Amino acid sequence: MKLRVFAAICAAALVAQVNFVPRAFAADAATDAPANEHWISAWGTALQSIPQLANLPPLYRAPDVAGRTVRQLIYPQLDGKRMRLRISNLYGTEPLVVESMTVARAAAGNSAAIRAGSARPVLFGGRKSVTVAPGAQATSDAVSFDVDAFQPVAVSMFMGKAQRLVAWHRVSSQVNYISTPGDRTEDVSAGAFRTRFTQFAWLTNVAVESPSAQAIVAIGDSITDGMRSSVNANRRWPDELAKLAARKSGGQTTVVNAGLSGNRLLSNSACYGEAVVSRFERDALRQPGVRAIIVLIGINDINFMAMPAHAGLDCDAPHTEVNADGLVRGYQRLIAQAHQRGIKIYGATLTPASLPPEREAIRTAVNESIRSSRAFDGVVDFDQALRDPARPSVLQRRYDSGDHIHPSDAGYATMATAVPMEFITSTAKAAH
């Protein structure tokens, strides 16, 4: 069945007011490292636009960041002595202004406090402040900083006096912080950071200099994003895989999470970001040091076509009709792009979601194609790992977070162990 044109389905007012399709994404000159440097993605996330409508539900209302310091906690996966940070104004309509920025060792306890004496300035072209044009990104100068794998780093950004938050990574599963007005980038105490939010903002990548490491990118929807995993605990399946990969590769393999909750393979969404076929180049193929990609996407394409349309903010629009053949053709586009770059791409089967029979038939057909077509460089059978043997359309109870779609922490851990370790070792060999 042909995909419907988005404008024919989504309410005209919503299309007019939501800026979710970016201009041509402008890469900054600092993105290309000198030939004698080897930068590897040690942490990353994908951005999505925030719907710009009046009377938004609380879930989509952005906090006030103007003239305040935003402090975010991240967990790089590589040891190293130098890092570079990338900030993005991908969906911005006005310049992104950062007056000053620091990195520091986060204090224990998932608070906004940092360790005394650990803050280091983040400079852009030798300058403390940076202005990023709409649709562009900026990568910092190298920052001398002792990075310890899997240990928290606090990234603090003092925002311009008129700055608004118009894009974010909505489901961070991590509490981050906003201060009272002022430059608090070097504040050791958490006292000024009175506002909490559970999104990531502007920061899209942290790369660590490493001569022999490599990155794997996990791209997909809320299941890759780790929805309903424990907050502040890094229990998403890419986190669990990163720990396994670090042990298997001697700390030389990272797993970067490019999942977006609600995301689809074929259709953009006002709330859930650009389709994977649209963002694959930016969010997966351009990650520093990427050698392989794991793709888990499609369940929302199957589900959202059956969701009823409604007035106002309809996050499930467009309610595009899909079938298994259409999804397989979408995968083929990703495979061709990855292979053109010499990057391995592994297909993951769609996990059980307690679907009604007609939608379950599509999911089953897609999974059979992933397993049998040999189009991907390998298969990660998440469906087999999580399904109830007696009822294969549903999650095993011990792996169900409670909504019958998203895994529990135990389910996410099981997903990580379902990734064949030869995918990790073959990636490591390719990097050498």
C-alpha cells in the first residue's frame, strides 16, 4: 500500500506550526579531526523538535532556559585524556547562543553537584562563547579531561539571555538540571539548580580521543531509547550492551544510543522525530568512529496507522498505512546507505507488543523477512529472546515493564545478551 502524503492527513494547523523537518544540516568545520587524531563517539543522543503549539500538554512544555545554566549528566564509555563535545541547533529557528560551557566530574548521588576543582572550560575556536546558526551544529575544541569509562560527567551550559528550548531528546531516563538565572557553570554546589527535567538538550555527541577504539550505533524507537527503564540507572539495552562490549573488547568498543521514543522507520512525527530513513545519515552514519549499526524500528509504523486521528496535537499522525513489504523496502534503503560507507548493519527483529491479529501478522512477516532474507550483515533476534514461548505475540511476564510493549530492566538486559558477541569482535577487528 502506498504511503499517504503527510499533509493530506495531519491537521493543517499542526503542519503549519510544527518545525520538525530541518533545513540541510550544516556540519561545522571542526567536525573533521586532524589526520593524526582518532575520535570515537563515547556518548550520543538524537534530537527531536518540540511541537510549537499553544496550550501544549505538560509533557511537551519546555522549561525556561533563558539566561540560566543547564547542567546535564552523561556517561561516556571510553577512557581517555581528551574529549570534544558537539552541540546542535538542528531544529532551531533562531541562533543558539551559549555564553560559556564546562565539563566536570559529577558528584555521587545523581545530583547537580560537581567535584571541587574538576571543572574545565569548553571552548569553540578558542572562545568561551559560541553562536550556532539555525540548522547547524558546532564541535568544541579538544578539552583536556581525564575521562573514566561509565563514570558521570556534568556538562554545564550558560545560555543566552533570550534562548528558548525548541528541540530536545524527550525521554532521557536521566534527571538533568536548570539553575536560577546566571552563569553557574563552575558552581560546585547543587544549590542553584532548582529545576529538574528529564530530557537532553542541545548536546548530541561526546567523542573521546582513542587510537584503537570503535563505536556501534543502536538506532530505533522507544525500546532502544530505554523507555520505562529505571531512571538514573543506565539500564537501557544499549547501556547493557556497552558494558558487555567493553568487557569483550578490553574497553575499546562503545555503543551509542540513537533511539527516539515514538520513532518510526518511514514517517516523520510532530512529537516523535524524523523517520529513521530520514535521519539515518545524520544520527548513525556520521557518528565519529562508527563501524557497525544495529537497527530496531518498525513497531510504531505498524501501530500508529490504526490510532484514531484527533484534533490539536496528534502525535501519532500521519496515520500512514503500511505493510511488511513497505517496511522491508525501508530497511533496504538503510542497508544500502551503510554498505556504501563500508559500515556493517545488523537487523533486529521487532519485539512482541500484544498486537491485534492483523497487526501481529505484519510484525511476524517483517521478522521472518529479517531472519531469512540475508539482506542485513547479521540478525539480532530480540523477538525470540523476549517472547513468551507459549504465546509468541506477548512478552514474557518477567521481561514486561507493565505496558506489554516496553521491556523491564531485566528485559533490556536480556536484549543485550541476545546480540551475538561475534558482531562485537568483528567490529573490533575491522577497526584495527
